[in-house]
Amino acid sequence: MSDRSHHLVAVSCGLCGADDPQPLGWLEDIRYGTLPHPVQLVACRVCGFRYLTPQPQPGSEALFYPAGYDPYRRTGWTATARRLLLRREVRVLWPYLAPPRHVLEIGCATGELLFIIRAAGNPFVSGIEPDPDAARIALRHGLDVRIGTLETLALPSTAYDTVLLQHVLEHLPEPGRALARVAELLRPGGTLVLWLPNGDSWAARCFGSAWMGYDPPRHRSVFTPATLLRACAQVGLEIIDEHHEWHGLEWAWGLRLLARAKGWRRIEHTLARLHFAAILATTPIALAAALARRSGRIRILARKRVPGS
């Protein structure tokens, strides 16, 4: 564990590049325990963007993603529930996903979303994924997935009608540069679909450092609708829709992580055993947060501006 300290480095703002952080608090890796010490959550005094410092240095990310990391290893009812939710998302977003649109998913993990889009009727799907094991699962399903990142792969500019980032942007060391690269990949009028945590949420305020949206150090940054609006505008993307999720997942996880942080092991084990029931029980709270536009999990649609429009 102590060796990981050498892989954490201080960083400046990932949006504007300024090195003028305002401390907000300290965060620990409550979920997986990969951090040798707490890291600081700060807000850039120039642009307001919230991020972690120190962060894992590039190339050391695998040290902080354990073998059981959820997006790669879902099984049982959690996998079934996720597939149902993704199918619903595909139905809602079908105007942006239907053929002949070319769809690219960045950070596609095992290709679950791409597989559902292809099964719904669009064969023009592809993805990139930095984790070789996850990518190989996608390849076994016959998906067009390349191993690498936005920085390491030569992807054609203006070649895609829709680009998807499903809880990926918060993992990237330089989200501003990533958004600029996505804008280059999109055709004029093309659509970016982002799923990500919302730092300006009731759950973030209620659970504090135990909010699942922080998840340090895998989540390097925390967006709010305001900082996301500015970041997209800087690269020629216009936000056209902001959807707030209404199910109780983040509240059920918040209770579990809070119990773990407090050392309430018996309560934590009970909440883990009743996780699905806790999701259902807290869904009315999540629904109220969504109606107030304060959900901790949001979906953003942003359109690339057409020159001259």
C-alpha cells in the first residue's frame, strides 16, 4: 500500500489549467481502500471546477482499480438490472443512436451498451477501452473495440454522429482536453451523450465524503451542470438536454459507504444484504431530487455546433 504514495502527484485544474486551488475537504477510498492516505478535494478559484489533488500519475491507474471493480465484474441481479436500465436508455436515446448513425463509445468497458445498441438494430457501433481484459470480453461478442485511449489511438476526425461517455469523463486526468478531442471526432451537428455524477446534488450534500460520486482516486474530478456547461461551450458543444436519474442507487450506496466509513460493520453488512430493497426504499427521495434537478447522477446531451449556424 505504501508504494502507491509514489504514484500520486499534485495536479492543476483539468479544465482551465490554473494552479489556484481552494481546499474543500479530504476524501478516502472508502469503497476499495486503494489509497495510502486521504487526498484533497479542491475547487479551482479561476473556473470553479472541482478536482482531486494529488491524483494517480498517468500509467499507474491499474494500481487503483482492483480486480473486482464493478463495471468489469457485474453479475447476478445487479447485471440484470443494469441491462434493463441500459435498454431503457437506448430506447429513449434511439433518435441519436439509430442507423445509419456511426456511434463511438469511449471507455466502453466490456461493450455492454454497444451490444445493446447493435441488438436494437444499429451495426455501426465501435468503442475504445484502456483495460485489455474488459476489451477482450467486448471482442468476444464480435464488437469493434480497440484497446487504448483518446490520447493513444488515432481516431478519424468528424467521423462519428454520436459519441458516448458512460461515467468516464470523471476518470480522465484532463477532461477539458478530452472534451475538445470528442468535439473533433463528431461531425457538425453530431451529439455527445454523457453520463456522470453531479456534485451539485442532494446526495453529495447529504453523504459528504461518503457520496458514491466521489469514489477517489478513480474519479479524479467532480462536475456540476454549471462547470459542464462552460467546459462544453469552450469546445463548441451546446448542451441541449439535462436528465436527472430518479432511482435510489446512489442513496443505497451512500448509506453503505457511510456505515463503512463510520465503522458500523453490522449495519453495513445488513445494508449490503438488503441492497436492492434499499434502492427501492430510497427511490422516492431520488425522485424528489430528480424533480428538483438535484440528482447525483445525470445524463447530458450536447450538440456540436454547425459552422455558420
